[in-house]
Amino acid sequence: MADTKSTPNASKLGRPIRRANAGALLRRAHSRRRSFEIEWGIVMSWLQMERKPEPEVMGSEDEVSAYASAAGQKHLDAMDNTFVDQVLSLGAPEGNASGRWLDVGCGPGNIALKVARRCPRLLIAGLDRSRNMVQTARRAASESGLASRAFFQQASADLIPFADGAFDAVFSNSVLHHLANPCKVFEEMLRVLKPEGAILVRDLCRPSRLAYPWHVRWYGRHYSGIMKRLFEDSVRAAYTPEELAGLLCGSGMLKAHIFHDERSHMGFVYRGHSL
Ligand SMILES: C[S@@+](CC[C@H](N)C(=O)[O-])C[C@H]1O[C@@H](n2cnc3c(N)ncnc32)[C@H](O)[C@@H]1O
């Protein structure tokens, strides 16, 4: 059935006007919208930079010393401090937190030791897959007189070697982008957490393909050498907030709250039920 015709009066004037019935107009609008959606989808998927996973363990001597020494630099120290403040907000007001807390992927132990220093009643356990990182953390704990309250163990985050409900709080900084199976790690964090406990995870955020060059130049401006390369690789390996939301759904933490720190970091807080 034809859906358009010329109006006779108008054609006499030599200007044929095309008339279309509503159904045809709707069909046309629909097909235009469909092709717009397809084109938009192609543009959006092109803009989305594919995630490029990193090796899980930062085991090489170079990486450990680059990380440990760079971590002493002003910028990383400030970043660690903002995370430590977030960690402390999980428990009782400043200094009064007590119980056992776990740092997953503790690296050289900087964050765990800062938390231990500020909360003299806490016992802190740290775990990391890398033997070198664990040795560095143990050394730092004894050098700072915290070895009786801060323990470090070599273990994988997807098989945490502690009993169910062993910890009052679990935290992890800058580890998520290393994980091959984050859902399994989130499940393990939940398993070792007391029902009324809290989990805090913070990590880098992966920007779009267009934003990536600007992103690594701006947020990586404090790094040089091997640390700059590690940072760029980590940003490529990071998840997006949408992907993080999907991972949380897949691991039973539906009520976790996702947060953003500027554009460079994101993470989540999960609070169990209070007694
Ligand atoms: C970028 S470092 C962060 C260290 C520390 N959380 C910090 O913020 O200073 C990432 C650490 O996660 C550790 N890691 C990666 N995958 C892991 C896993 N599956 N289990 C335990 N540790 C892991 C690495 O060995 C490395 O020490």
C-alpha cells in the first residue's frame, strides 16, 4: 500500500507536497532511530578503551623497589593518606578502632602500617601474592616497632587463609586492576568478614579511549621511569565504574556503595548489618 501521495492543489501549483500516513512516518522515524542507535553504539564501543589485564603479582625486584621507593614520594604518600582516612572511617572514631583488620594485596605494607600507627588497639593482617612485597612489609613493620600488631603473609586474595568471620574490616588499595577473578576475591573478602563488618576497596579508573592520553599525562605527572610505565599499564588494566557495579552484583554485594575520587580513582564501601 502506498503511504504517500501528492495533494492535487499543490501539484497544480507545480509543487507536489508529499503526504505520509502516521504509520509510515512512525516506521520511518523508528528505522532512523534504529540506525542512529546502531551508529551511536559503534561510536560508544570504539570510545570505550578495551581493558588490558596486568600480571597479578608485582614480584620482580625492580617493581618492588620502584614501588617501595616511589611510595615514599610526596604524591603517593598523600594518596595513601587519603585512603587511610577512608579506612579509619570504617571503624570507631580516630584511634579507638579495635579488633582485627585485613589488608588484601598489602604490597610493601605502607597503608597497613599507617593504619596500625593511628589505631593502637588494632591488629592488622596483610596478605600479598608476592614474596618480595611480604618480606619488605615485614621488614618495615619491625623497623617501625609494629611487628607485634602488624603481620604479613604471602597468600592469594582468591584463597584467603583465614577463617570465616575473622575480621572486623577488610580493605584493599590499588589491587583490583591486577585481579583475574575479582568476583572470587570479593566473595573471599565477604567470607572472612564478620556479619557486622565493613569492606573498603579503592582502585584506579579506566578512562575512555579519547581521554586516556590526557588522563595518564595529568594523573601520572608525578611519576617517572618504571613507575610511569607501571601507572600507564595499571590505568589500562583498571575497571570502569559500570564494570565494577557488574562485579559487585556477581559477588553478592548488591548493597555496596560505589564512589569516585576525582576522575582517577573509584571504589566501593560495603557495610554488613549492625548487631
Ligand atoms: C599496586 S600494588 C598495591 C599495594 C598496596 N595495596 C598499596 O596500596 O600500597 C598491588 C599489589 O597487589 C598484589 N596482588 C595482585 N594480585 C594479587 C592476588 N591475587 N592476591 C594477593 N595479592 C595480589 C601485588 O603483588 C601487589 O603487591
